[in-house]
Amino acid sequence: MKKYTVKLDILENGDGVLKFPNEVVDKFQLKVGDKIELIPQKDGSIRMKPLKSKPKLDNLQEGINEENLDDEIDFG
């Protein structure tokens, strides 16, 4: 896998801002506001892992339409 150099600006309050090249954003389907887990490695490096949030019920319901709606089932 290709390696990327990413600049990390640490703000005074300790929060960080990561700036990714567009190629990385597209490849890993990242968007503004996504959470990234930083995992320290024994060799002193840091592994990064995108944390995908669980879908919310409202967002799932927005995807329901006539084409993917199942018929009602009568159990009795």
C-alpha cells in the first residue's frame, strides 16, 4: 500500500486537525467530522484507523422507499 505524509497541527488546547490528501480521503471514504483512532506501536510509530459510527435509525429510515419495502406479513 502506498505511504502518505500527513500534516498534523496541534492546537493550544490539545485538539488536532488532520489534513489528508484527496486521494486518501477518496480511498478510505473519509468525510469531515469522521473520527480517527491513533494506535501507538511498539516501534514508536502511530497507526491510524478510521472509526465508522453506527448508523442511526433516522438515517436508515430515510433510505426506505417503495422499491425496497417488504410486503406486510400476517402471522395469524
